[in-house]
Amino acid sequence: MVARSRDETEPLLGSADNARGRSAGSKKLLILVVCSIFVLALDFGFFLGTAPQTQIFEQIICRNYQTNLHRAGNITNGDPCKSEAVQGELALVIGLKDTFEGIPSILLSLPYGVLSDHWGRKPVMGLALLGLILGEAWVRLVCWWSDVLPLRIIWFSGVFRLIGGGDVVLSAIALVMVADVFSEEEVATALFRLSSCVTLAEVLATPISAYLMTTYNLWFPYILGIGIVILGVTPMYFLPETLEDAKAKKRSQVIATEDDDDDDQTQPPVNKTMRDEIISKLREFKKSTQFIWKDLNVCLAILIFFVSFVSKQSSNILMQYASKKFHWSIAQASLLISLRGTFVLVNFLILMPATNFLLGKYLHLHGKWRDLRMSQVSGLLAVIGFAAMFVAPVPAILIFGLVILSLGSTFAVSSRSLATAIVLPDHVGTLFSAIAVAQSVGMLVSGPLFAALFRLGMHLGNAWMGLPFLQAALFCVVASVAVSCIRLRPSQHNGQEEEQEPLLLPE
């Protein structure tokens, strides 16, 4: 009777396990699909407005420059809008705009990351969206009233990003939600797919923006872009909260934190004053972030994202660089962004999955070890691509550099997956926010730095106009060295990987 009773219960247990597996799989799919739609809509809106925004800035600066020349009785030869004075001011306006928009992320990414690990992911995401939309609306308002308002007050758009920490925090939270529900082995592929949506938005939005700019006017795609961003908020309401999934991943591992948990549970409730509450929150924040400073691998990972974030910042300079050096219009130069995005998309969807498969099958590289090797190779390709763009005596060399840079575009994704594997699951939100701080500091530095280098390049001559890309190449060299300095240990929860990884430990 005992054996028979056991046989009768086994199908029920199997059905329960299957049901839980299907439920977890459905949640993973839902989060990946909704986050993909969410990211696609937001980035499509931003890329739709990037080229017209640059040209609107240029027109405003050029108009003011010509007005000052006429008042002084001076006459210029050639196109005044492509003069060194106008292009230098344009680079300064764009560079400092990016800098001031990055300051809130530097100040608030870690606090918002800690809040996302305590309150949940969705509330922080909602705040970041609100601040982002208000900031973008402010820039458009200043441009519309440029006859009355000075263009440089667009720099105050960063004030609105104090609400939620800005787009860097928003992107970090979206990535955290994906990392919460996918395993270490799956998270790299999931992040690749999510990043593909950013690239798809870039590929689709840029030529559409160029078409709308030439067929209608600059303001049509510029206003349409923020409309699509607002529409992109809708998918957020379909996202389930994933904080409990992160906590469940932690409980599934063998972690020696039982004493701390017991202490927390045995403390009796007390009535705290406002001062005690503030002190308690500060101590909690310190405890939540101390793992960052105590682990050399985590510090290296954050350094990697600081120096590699210049790739994104080079997009604005790329349009201005091509427009000035090869005498293209902004609409024509913006097609380089779409071209780069096309190759990045092919890389994400075809080349990188194939490379992952080959590394796992033939070299037996899995999980974080595969991410480490891919980061090293991608970093080297990025260095070569930026160097070619710096030289670029003709458009063909510039395009060649863009293609090579696209092949190295997976550096940030594989490095993020690698960073996820070296911390505890419930620390991922805080880690990603620390990475967001590093990216914001990179934005803070690279904005005025690139503007100054571009102005210096114009002053030195046409051959030196690509100085920002030389600096980007040097940054990528530092990032590649930092990746190679990371030391990984065998996983304790994956038997297959534990058997393979000691043979692959870096010397």
C-alpha cells in the first residue's frame, strides 16, 4: 500500500513542477517582451528626434551668429553655419547638455538603485519616466521660443531628471528586471535581445527622421519623437514586479547570512524619531552598497562601464563630424547612425548568438567565462573601429571604422552580463545603479571633453577633426585592460560549470 500510494502521488508532484516551470517561463517571456516593446518605443522616439534636434540647435546658433556679424558689419565667405564658431558652439551646447543631464544620475542612481532593491522596480521606473519626459519637453520649449529664450538654458533640462535619476536609471532598471528572472546562463542572451531593441529603434528611426526632415520640416519628427516616448510609457503597466524573483534567486543559493537574518527578526519594534529614522536609512544605504567597495572585481566592472560609455556619446559628434568634414547635411550624416545600427543589429541577432554557441560547443566556455572572453575581443574591435574613424580621410574609411565598431558593440552587453554573475542576485539592482553612476560620470566627462577636442581638431585642421574618436579609442583600451584584470571563481551552484571552470581560470 505504501508503494502504491507513492506511485499515485508522483504524477501530481510532476504536474505541480511542470506548472511552476510553465509559470516561470511565461513570466520570463512576458517581461522580456514587454521590456523590449518599452525600450523599442522609448529609443525610437529619442532617435527620431536626435538629428532634427542637432539641426535645430545649429540653425538657432547660426541665426544668432549671423545677426551678430551684421551688427558688427562683417561679411563671411562660404556657409556661415559650417564655420568654426558655429560648429564649436554647437559642440559645446550638445556636450554640456549631456553633462548636465548626467549629473542627476551621478547623484541619485545609487539611492534609486537601493530603493529598487527594497520598494520594487516599477515605482523607480515610473519616477524616472516622469523626469525624463519633463526634461525633453523643456528642451523643445526652449527651441520653440528661441527668439526670446537663450539656447543655453536647455542645460536646465537636467533639473527635471532629479525625478527618478534620468534615462540612465531607467535603462538600468529595465535591465535589472530582465536579470531578476533569468538565470546566469540565460541572462546574456536575454540582455542581447533587449539591447537589439535599442539598435532596431536606431536603424528604423534614423532614416525615417531623415525622410521627415527633408520632406516636411525639422519640427515634425522632433515633436513626433516625444509623442512616441510618451506612448512608450504604456507597456510599463503590464510589467509584473520582479523584486521577489531576485530574492528567490538569493534564497536558492547557499549564502552564509543566517545570523544577520536572525538578528533582524529578533529585534523588537521600537518607536523611532525622525532623526533615528534618517540615521537608520543612512546605515541601511551604507550596508547595501558596501559590497561595491570591498570587491575588486566589482570595482573593475564599474570602471569598465565608465570608460566604455564614450561609444554612446560619440553618436552626437559623429553626425557633426561627418557634416563638417565631408560637407554633408545633418540629415545625410544621420544615416551613418542607421548604418551603424544595422550592423549592430546583425551582430546582436546573428553573429553573437552563433559565437556563443561555438564558444560553448567547441571551447566549452559557459556563463561568465564566455562573457569574459567576448568582452575582451569586443573591446579590441572597438579600439580598432574608433582608430579608423579618427583617421578617416575619405567617407569609405569612416564607414569601415563604423562597421568594425559595430562588431565590438557587444562589449557593454557582455560586460554587463559578466558583472551580473559576480554579485549576489539581490545586489543586482544596486550594482546596475552603480554602473549607471559610472556611465553618468562618463557622460559628465565626455560631453565637454569631446566638445573641446572637436573644437581643437577644427582649429588644427581637417586631418585632426576626429580627435574625439582617438580619445574614445584610448578609453576602450583602458576598458579592455580592466576586463582582463577581472579574476573569476568557479560557480558554487552549477556543477557542470564548476567542473569546467577551474581549467579556464586566468593565470
